[in-house]
Amino acid sequence: MSKRILVCGSLAFDSIAVFEGHFKDHILPDNVQALSVSFFVPALRKEYGGCAGNIAYNLHLLGAQAVPVGVVGADGIEYVERFKQLGIDTSMMQVREDLFSAQCFITTDLDSNQIASFHPGAMLHSAANDLSGQQAAWAIVAPDSKDGMFAHAERLHAQGTPFIFDLGQAMPLFEGEDLARMLALCSVLTANEYEAEVIVQRTGRSMADIAKNLQAVVVTKGAKGATLYVNGETVEIAPVPVSKVADPTGCGDAHRAGLLHGLTEGWDWYESACLGNVMGSLKISSKGPQNHQPTAAQIQQLLQQHYDIEKTIGA
């Protein structure tokens, strides 16, 4: 049986600038109707990002067979080459040379407030990247263009590939009817605590009720760990304590990778969610979504130390 994991979602660049001051000192509430401000940002970094890229990167750290399914522009050729060099399967990374890749421009101040602009670029054409016939043990439909997310979900459902629906940053695009349609196609729902509340509000259903028609629901809660809804039970999964919080960007994606890897390896739901917590804790200690480089031995040690789970990683 195939152990490939199809990772559908955005492939993007994040340009992150740091303003060494406070936005509140420069944005006057009484004059926002005529806002015109400029910030001097001496610190700037460009990161590889996007949900599909981040999840695939973390799966690679775990020794899994990740297949990112997404679209980049002409500037994304370097992204494809980077993944090739890492040994990640790039056969479903499509390049549109007439467009830019999706990218987010973020300016952060000293209070960690953010002003962000997002350009979807080539991501808007993700529905045309047809994964039909691609064999896989599991898949995930992560934030992408709305059309792309539904196209991937319907194709996966039609060919019988179980997949996780991860609402994430696509939350503003999905009304109650859209969520109901996606929940009828997917096998598993993942969301963070805030997203879960929005899903409950828009569908009129509790997480426990939604889980009755799925294999499981996993709600991540940051420093509070995660909640697993499975087989009619609600299981609280303790967090992995961290000594350093450097950057939360991509922690959710790291968690999804841990969950997917566990399921593909035949682990039970609790074990897989615990691995998700471990991966999220490793990510948060590093700046950028794809710069952490834990070894398989380090991942195994954290899993055993905090959850008393003895599993081999990367074999």
C-alpha cells in the first residue's frame, strides 16, 4: 500500500519586515480616513511558506513521502528546486510562468502587531492542478483558493482517498453551506481553537456532533495542547512545554504533518495527535515556518518523554 501523502494547499513566500517602533504612535485614529504612513524597516527576511509547503517540509523531517500539490509563479521555480534538493516529490508542484507566486507582505512592530497584505497570484489557479489518479494513503486539503480546495476535495473523495480538511486562513471564504459541503467530503477536520468556534457558529453544530460523521476531529489550542474527538469520546492531549517561543508562524502546519505521518504509519488517533503536538513545539522555537531542523532522534525523545510513546521516526 502506498505511503504517499498528498498535501494540497498554498505555496507562498512570506516577506517579513520589522518596524522598530509602535504602530499606535504613528496611526492616528481620528485621521484613518486619510491614512498615509510609511515605516522604516531595517530588518527584513523572506521565508518559504504556504500551508502545503510548510506541511510537506515537516513531513520530510519525519521521513514521510510528502507530495505537495500547489501552484507557484515564475518566481517559485526556486521553491521547486529547494524541495527537489531536499528530496521532496515535486511532481505536483505546477509552475505558471505568467504569474507571481502567492506572497504575503508583513510588517510587525515591537508590540508584535502586524500589518499584512496578501497577493494570491498563481494560487488562484490551483483548481486546474488535477490530482486525479494520484495514489496516496492520506491527503490534506489545506488553505488555498476556495475553488482549488473544493476541486481537490471532490477528486480525493471520488477516488476514495481519505483526507483531512484544514480550514485555517481560508476561514473568511467559507460560509455555513460551504462548510457543510466540505464536511460531507472529508474524513477528518482539523482547526485551531478560534476556527473551531467559527465552524460551530456557522454550521450550528458542536465539534462532538461533527465528529460523529467523521473519523475524527482535532482542535489545536496552542500552549494548552489539543482536543481529540474520536469514537464518541473527547480526549484532551497535554502540550509539550517549550523553553523558547520564537515564532508561531507555521505551528499549525507542523501539527498537521505530525498527525498525517502517524495516521499513514498506522498509529492510533491519540498517538498521531501527540506527534502533532511534538512537531508544533519544535517549530515554535524557530523563526520562520521552514527553518527548524530537528533530528528523528530528537522527535522520538520528545514523544517518549512527554507521552510515553515509543515509536521509530524516519525509518
